[in-house]
Amino acid sequence: MRRVIVAIAIMTFIAGIPAEALAYSFDDPDLFGPGEGWVAPPELSAGDQGYAVRRLQTALEAAGFRPGATDGRYGAGTVAAVIAFEKAHGLERDGVFTFDEWAYLDAPVALPPSEYADRVEVDLGRQLLFLIRNQELETVLPISSGSGGTYRGLGGTYARARTPEGAFEFYRHVEGWRISYLGGLYEPYYFRGGYAIHGSSSVPPYPASHGCVRVRIPDMDFLKHQIELGMPIFVYGSRLSRDDVVPPAAEPPRAPDLLSRTDSPTIA
């Protein structure tokens, strides 16, 4: 009798499952994860979908990058996170994640501690922004800074498109869009004169701005809740090195060496 009841329960359960769900194999990694023999594909790029993309998104987020939703879709957010990852490790900045690049996920990006536990660092050489909280690297974002070319200023004179380097702090924030004669700045946080970190719809993997530090609009929506007025920002990597700009953390006081004292007892 019990066997009959169990059989009826199983048939009732199966009957309640949609037919399309029953069509999946229990070996399908998109539903159940990979087996022990799973091998990463030769490469992943924009438009790809599936388990491998979700695995990549999870790993990138754990490493401090921002691929967007962990949805298994290789969209714009994942492309930007991969480019930031490639910049951080000195790889080709093409947004295509190759088989060899999986190994770099085991090499965490780290920055030496500073006198300032909470700060923003901008590396112009690598075209990256680092958000540090309590001396821990929280987020790595791709940027596009000053192109180095010339442009016509507001008064008609020509100016060089350079991002200023040095130690600054955020002193002004404009909510939403600010439209200037050079274009639109989304949620700009100013750190020196008219130079700001701001969201932009154009953030190529190379320097292309008039001097501001551009980030993607979704990344600026994240940053605007992290940056505070008065927060330090250090910009380096073109003419100045990080050591030139970022003050190191103070070394802890050294414990006295008791054995070096002249009045130390003689050991017989």
C-alpha cells in the first residue's frame, strides 16, 4: 500500500512540472552547475550567455570589479569589468576574456596602505580608479582621462587635455547632469577647479577626455553613494608616480630593545 501511495505522489509531482522543465538534462551546467570535468571555453565575449559567463561575473565581483547583475549575460557591464580586469593585470584591453585569463583571477589586486584609510586613487597609466575603504580595496573601475591633445577653451584659446596629478580632496558635487560647453557631466564630484570624476556615456579603454576622469554612468551611480566631500583623492601614473603622491601609512612605534640597554643584567 505504501508503494502505491509513493508512486502516486511521484506521478503527481511530475505532472505538476512544466514540460519544458522536464526537457533539461541533470547534466546541464546552466541549471545545476558544472560537473568535475567542466572546462572553461577558449574565450568569452559580448553577447555570450550561460554558466561560464555567470561564473566569470561572480569571480570578477569577488575580485572587486563591477560586472553588473550576475545573470549569465555578457553585456556592457561585464565588458567594462573585464576591461578593468585586463588593465589591472597588464593584459590586452579588448573586453574579451580568454582561457588564459582565468589564472589571473587568483592574483588579487592590492595597493599599499596609506595614511588615509578611506580614499580614492586614480592611476592614469593603467586608466583605473580604486575605491579604498578602511585600507581595503573595495572597487576597481575603468576610467578614461585626459587625452593629452589640444582643444579650444571657452575664451577661444587652446588648452591641453591633461588630468591634473597630485593629492586633492572632493570639494563640490552637482546632482544629476551638468551641461558645460565641453559636454555633459553626470553627477560630477570636483577635486580641482573644473576637473571632476563624473559619469559619461563614452568611456573608451584609453585616455579620451578633456581632463576630467570619466566613468560609466552605472559606475557613477555607485560612486555617488561612496564619495564624500572632503574625502581625499590621489591622481598619479603619468608624470608622477604613486610614491610621489600617496602618503604612506605611519609605521607602528618600535618596541624598545631591552637587551641593547647598557644596564642589562649580565647573564652568567
